[in-house]
Amino acid sequence: MRRVAVTGIGVVSPLGNSAAEVFENACAGRSGIRKLDVSFAHRLRAPLGATVQFDGAAHFDSQKLRMLDRFSLFALFAANQAVVDAAGAMLDLDRSRAGAFVGNGMGGTHSMDDGYQILYGDNSDRIKPLTILLGMTNAAAAWMGIEHDLQGPVLTYSTACSSSAVAIGEAWERVRRGDLDVAIAGGAEAPLSCGSLKAWEVLHTLAAIDKDDPSASCKPFSKNRSGMVLGEGAAMLVLEPWERAVARGASIQAEVLGYGFANDASHITKPTVEGHVAAMRAALQSASLDPAEIDAINAHGTGTHANDAAESAAIKVVFGARAHRIPISATKSMHGHLLGAAGAMECVLSLLAMKHRVVLPTMHLREPDPECDLDYSPNVARHGVHVRTMLSNSFAFGGANAVLALRV
């Protein structure tokens, strides 16, 4: 089996549109969560979102923009950025040995919302001719394949909130066993449409607005947490065999060591401790790591009562007494929950944190929860720490649990 290097990173997110900007803002504990300034805000109980500030026209021509829903726009931008960052990864390459692996949970919600509004709201049959092509879940991966002439597997994974962690893990498997020489892997999501937000609202999983500071509304592991805040964006990695990266003089940013997946097989929305434990242990086993070798964890940490309690309990099972000494970051407190793109976004932040010897903060944690009593790195980043090997957790509705093991 081959070692797998990360040689390129691309990101567009509520914390910025480059790896450097995202990491700077995360280190500073800045939040991309805000009150939504949209026409339908009055229809929402808590009009919150972690939004991306992005001018597509500055990067793509008008013809291409007409073909891209917001989630595909983000995916293509992040993929292009990652390929540029991986300088030379696509040169001298058999294109049948290059692929794209993209996680997405909800497809083109903006395009589908627009179509339903025309059909049902306006009682008109004049739906945009490109609605299906804009809204289909695999649109982002398809456009990445076209843009970069990827003639190998171009695949979309949809396992709700773990989608992009699964995509990275499955890409890692293909590169590791020699099926591919380059994979662009990650996720994209743009769920901040009226229909999507209303549907999430009725599940009673979304956070209430913090009256003192709306940007502090997502409070993972805090006693007064009230739910998650949805976000949008994309994050992509370029993966290639370690030997190939070294041979071409690439700047290796990190190594993907392992990937674990386990299904709860229990309930469509309620997480189980056992499923989380199984996924973490599977990641450790695939990476040939002992729990004692993990320096930090990027938690799934949504800010919901059920998830945070189950994840805390699972970490205690996997790491035993040492669980209380492992620094844990819940970065959704700043960038929100990117659903299908969350795992990739958190993987990128984990890689950057290890590279710069930083433990990123879990923001807005001011009321400790006795049920969540681990070291969540509250409110302030820690610099100059030994953090070389991490787990990045992604747990999802439907019980789809995915964990990535990473090293710099």
C-alpha cells in the first residue's frame, strides 16, 4: 500500500476564501455566523447562517455561471484553488488515473427552490431549462471532472453530514492501493435557501439566536447550547502518492494516514456512542495508530445536545483516562455546519492546525456542561503545541460515521 500525501488545499468558506485567510480567522476565534440579510428572513424563527462572501463573476465567465448552482460554484472554485496549490500535480498524468470524489448532502437547493417557486408559488410552467443540471447532486463533481479532464472515477458521496469525510476517505483508499495517481477530494454545500432552512427548522435542531451576539449562537459542548447553525462553502484537497509527490518536488502539506467508517444502524437522527466509537477505532486501525499517538481531535461538535454528549462519551471510551488530556476543537462554532462539506472543511483546518502547531479554539464555551467534561480548548487558540497527529470526526444523520486520521 502507498502513502498518501496532501499536496494542494482549496477552500471557500464563511471564514474566508483561501487557506491562509481561513486559518487566520479560525486562530483568532472570529465567527462567520451572522443574522441572514435575505428577503425571507421574517419567515424563520432564527434567521441565522454562516455565509460566504464570494463574487463568482470575478472568477468565472457569465456562460459558466449560468450553469452553476451556488454549491457547484463553490466546489469548482475550491478545486481550482487546490490544483493551483498542488503546482504540477496534473502535469505528465494519465488522465484515466485521475478522479474527483465529492461529498454533498443536499444538491442545488437554490436552483430547486427557484424552480418550485415558479411552479407552485407563481403557478407558472416557465421553469428554467437548466434546473435539473443545476440542481443534481453530482453537478459539482461533474464540473470538476470537466474542468480538469479527469477521466477516472468522478464520484459523489451523500451521507449527510459526513459526506465529504467519506469522499476524502474513499479517495485515499483509491490512491493508497494504486488505482489512481491524483484525486481531488472534498465537499461542497449551499443550503441557505428558504426551503432548506424551513425544513431544517421544523426538525428543531437549529440554534436560537444569541441575544447579546448573534455570531456566538453556535456553542458546541456548552451547557447552554441550543443547536447548530447551517453554513455554506467548499473545501478540496489534492491527494497523490507520497513517492510521486516527492519525485516531482511537490510541497507536501500533510499525510492522510487512515479512514474509518461505521454505521449506527439504530435511528435516523439519534447518534449512538457505539457508532462513534467504532468509526474512531476503525480510523486508528487503518492508520496503524495507537490511541496514545493522537495529539488532538477536531470534533464533529455541532452544538446539539444529543451529538455533543454522544461524541464526548465516545472519546472517553476510545481514549480512556487519557481522553481528558487530549485537546479537542469544535470549529463549527465559527464556520457553522456545512453539512456535506463539513468534514472537508474540518479536515483542512486540522491540517493547517498541525502544520502551524496550533490547537484551534471551540468558541462561545462559557458554561461547562457536566456531561461534556473534556478539554475542548475553550475560546482561545493554543500556539506552539505538539500536535502532529489528529483525528477529524464527522457523524451524520442516518448513522453514517466517518473519521479521518491525519499527520504532518
